[in-house]
Amino acid sequence: MATCNSTTHEPPRPGAASPHQQFAMLDMIIPGFSVFSSAAHAYAGIDLNLYLPMVLMICGTIWSWSYLYNYGRGIVEKHLMSTVRIHTDDEIFNMLMAWVAKQRFASKSRRFIVNTNVNSRAWMMWRFHWNEDDEDDEEESSGSVGVEKKKQKKLQYTPSYGTHIFWFRGQPLLFERSENREQMGSLMVSEKEEINISCFGRNPVILKELLMEARELHLAKDESKTVIYRGAATGMEDPQWRRCMARSTRPFSTVILNEKVKKQLIDDVTDYLKPATRRWYANRGIPYRRGYLLYGPPGTGKSSLSLALAGFFNMPIYILSLSSPMATEENVSSLFSSLPRRCVVLLEDIDSAGLTHTREDGTVEAIPAPAPVAAGPTVAVKGAAPAAPVSRLSLSGLLNVLDGVASQEGRVLIMTTNHLEKLDKALIRPGRVDLTVEFGRSDAGMTASIFRAIYTPYDNEVSPSVGTGPAAEKQGTGDSGSERTSTSERIDELAREFASRVPELEFSPAEIQGLLLRYKHDPLAALDATESWIEQTRKERAEKEIREAEERRKEEEKRKKEEGEKRKKEEKEKRKAKRKAKKSKKQKKADEEDGSATDKSGVSDSESDGEIEKDKEEEKTEETTKGATATSTSDSGYGTP
Ligand SMILES: Nc1ncnc2c1ncn2[C@@H]1O[C@H](COP(=O)(O)OP(=O)(O)OP(=O)(O)O)[C@@H](O)[C@H]1O
């Protein structure tokens, strides 16, 4: 207290700032400092002015250190380090994060992020990954004895935002993760992240090795899988191929089809993919392309065969449905130009509207632009302008895409349709379609094969109960080999029995598979249910046909009505235009005669007026007649007593 008093009453030295001036300056730097300082002095007897230089010095040192650190770090990073930057909207992000999640430094990190799916959270990438059913993402949690082990989503740990040091091949590297939440338009938030990986030294080779390792790990994961991409466009960005899943490769043998046709297809593709064939095509100036057309009713195996083919040749498959609203001329063309060199392209529903017109027709239909598909919840924007119509894919547009300049050479093109008869000859001419495969409804052989495929047990499976029969008597001998053989023989018997009960060429393989899947572990129950299933399916089919016929009739009626209205409108417009022309002619004539109306002109005026009146009368009469016709039609439609 004494010290305080002595300092307060000391007269200010000449040239030195008075305490009031000091407070005013400090208040500018630290707002409210004078109040705080007076309170500290009054209640705790502490004169903050004495500590102030020390506090300022510490602050200054911290600030200078941080400035020098950042400056020094910037210089070191720029001149003595190499850095790779990875953005969320590239597939390498997913590859790298999957690799990082497997590293020790990620699992040991004290600040970490946990995910069940480490794929990019940028909404446009994320929405195509969220349902990816990669089996590797699952782990088994051991249950108690006798209880089946549960499959659960694996938890994956990756280092949190900030900088983390880790070792790779004996070298220290820096993993830097930063967050950048961005508003995408007015509706959704994209979680954008950025990853920087840096190494010491000016040679970035170690970073490239790391990225290659991440990529190889990713490819190894897909080794026995068929990677499926789908064409997608959100309306906000360019259309892109999105990886939608990696499925276990479907063995070719599981697709039931004439063995000769299957062999022919495999041989053809094998020959096409040989490097020598590419040279052969190049030497002769023939475009190196191969197209296949698979046609037949729905559920007969067209897509299954395409997937099996892609898996057999270890190629990714790019699927695009031409009946989807996003299949516009621009989108399809852009998607085709971004296809990789070696892949299978599956164009589904090539009989969709627009493509069934002939090339000479050149019809281009206008359809509304596809609505953007959002990952998260979206808010409808009231009063938003309707999307501009976009041009639907026309036949000539598709032909241009298939063999125009932008088309990729070296891909295997598969087109599927349910209606071969609707296709234009130009679309399926040799050069565009080199092999056509027909898929049909199930005959006895196919039905039996489907039955066998469903019930024949694999090595790691429990045999289904197959009841008694000549072959089943061999069961229970204790010899697992002969038991397995007897089960197969019994299933064969049942398959033939089943095939004899299902009428040939009436049901698609998908329908038959649907029945058998209801009794996955009980072939006898499936056999028993066959009769009632046939009846039920026939009934449902008949009902569906009636419904469809009714819908077609309604559509036809609507179309006719619309056409009639359109015609009426056109006629009205024509008459209006005619009247306008006559009126302007009359006006012109009157102007020419410069207002000096003679008896003659009066006659001609009344003549024109008469004509216009006549037109109007005609119009009225026509409308009345139409109304009367409509009334009489409706009368006759419902009948009068
Ligand atoms: N020939 C077949 N061999 C094996 N399975 C088949 C066969 N046909 C159909 N299936 C089964 O039926 C289901 C549907 O088949 P798929 O999708 O391949 O038919 P699709 O002909 O492509 O039908 P759509 O014309 O409607 O696209 C699949 O689960 C598939 O396993």
C-alpha cells in the first residue's frame, strides 16, 4: 500500500507520459485495461503498471517466436522439403485414407477421427460410396459358443486435423490434415478436407512411392472383384463416372446360357483384347472397337452376363442407362470421352425413347433437366427458376458418341434391350454390334440348372435336407465324400422333377430364382410350392397386363386429346394471323388514299370488314359445331335410353 501511495503522489517527470496518458494508450491496445487495473489496485493492492512491461515482453517474445517459426517453416518447406497435396474430390484421397487407416501412426495417434468408412466426405463423392458393400469393411466380432459370429462395420482410425509425424521406409514424413467446410450452392455443405504429405529433402520420390503403395493396396482389395461405375450427373457439375461398388466377381458358370454362345463370346473378347489384335486393327485403319448386343425379356440374364464378362477379363464395368433422365446428348458424350482405355461399357435400355426414331427423322425431344441429387437433407428453394430443358439423346447423337471422334477405342461395348424390334438398323449394324446374343425365358434345361445352382452345397456349407429318393438312401453312411455325392445326385433328381413341373418358356430365370430363394434351404418345400406359385404368377401377370393395357389406353387418349387441342390452337392462331393481315392491308389502303375517302374506298372498306366478320362467323360456327360434335360423341359414348 505504501509503495502504491508513494508512486501515486510522485510528480511526473518532464517528458514522461502521465499515468492518464499511459492508461489511454493501454486502453487502445487492451480495451478496458484502465478499469481492470484500477480494480486490481483498489481490491488486491496490485499495481499492474509495474508488471506491464514484463507481460508485454512475454507477449512480444511469443508473437516474434511464432512469426519467426512460421517464416522459418515456410522457407524450409519451400526450399528444403517436398510436399504432395491431395484433394477430397479425387479418388486418390480414398486410396490414401484407406492406406493411412492401416498404418501404426494412425492407430497410435492421440488425436484421431473415427469412421466406418474413410472415403471422401465431399458430398458428391460420398453419396456414391456410402452404400459400398466392400466385404473388407466388415469385421467379425466373436460371439459366444454356438452363436453365429456377427458381421459388424469395422471402425477405422485416421489422424485428426493438424500435423502428425510418421515414418515410411525409414524416413520421417509429415501428415497434415486440414478441414475446409464449404457451402455448396444454397443447399448443402460439403466437408472438404485437404491432406498434405511432406518429406525432408528436395526429392519427392518417397512421396510417390507412398502413393503407389496406397494405390496398389486399393487395387489388391479389388483383385477378385468387379468394380462397378455408374454414370451420374447432379446438374451442378459435369457428369462423371462414380464408383458405386466392388462386387465379388460372378463366375461365368453361374450365368445360365447356351454353352456354345458363352464360349463364342469369351473367345471373341479374348481375341479382341490381345495386343496383337490392336496392332492388326491399327495397321488396317479399322477402328479398334467391339460391340455386343444382348436382347431378351427382363430378368433373363443380360446384366448378369455383362458383369460376369467384366469379372472374367478383370475389367471395370461402366454402366449407363439410356432411359435415365440424365442420359442427355451432352452428358453421354462427356461420359464416353472420359472412359478408360480398357473397360466394359454397359449401355442399358437402348430402346428408350428418342433412340427408336430413325436417323433421318432426327427428332430431338426436350425433357426437363434432371434434378440434382443430394447426399444429405436438402431444402426446397421456393420460387426457384425451373431448370432449362435439355436435349434428350437422339439416335444420331448416340451414333456420334459410339463411333465419333470422341469415342474411346479399346473398350468392350455391351448394349442391352428388351425390344430388339424397336431398334434402328443403324444402331446395330456390323461395326457397332459384332455379336448378338438372344436371351429367352427358361426352358427345362435352364430351369433345372437354376435349381441345381441354388441348392448344390459348396464345400463350406451345410447340405440342405433333400428327403428320400433313390439317391438319398446313400446318405447317412458316414463317409462325407459319398454323402456329398449322394446329395448332389438327389438334387439332380429334384431339379429334373422341378423342371418337369415348370412350363417351358413361360417364366424368366429371375422369376424362377425368386421362387427358389423363398426356400433357400428347403428344396422339397420349393418343389411343393411350385404349382401354387405358377398359378399365382400367372394371375399376377394377367392383372399386370390388364393394368398396363389400361394405362396405355389412357395415355393414348391423353395424347389424342393433347394433339386435338394443339391443332385447335394452331388453327385459331392461323385465323388470328389472317385477320391481322387483312386489317393491316385495310389500314394500308386507307393510308394510301390519304384520308380522302371516296365512295369506292368506302365500298372496299366495308368489303374487308365484311370479310373479317365472315371469318369470325366461320370461327364461331366451327366452335359451335365442334361443341355439338363433342356433346353428341359423349352422348353416344354413354348411350341414351
Ligand atoms: N440366365 C441366367 N442365369 C443366371 N441367373 C440369371 C439368369 N437370368 C436371370 N438371372 C438372375 O435373375 C436376376 C436378374 O437378372 P438380370 O438383371 O441379369 O436380368 P436382365 O436380363 O438384365 O434384366 P433387365 O432386362 O430387366 O435388365 C439376377 O439375380 C440373376 O442372377
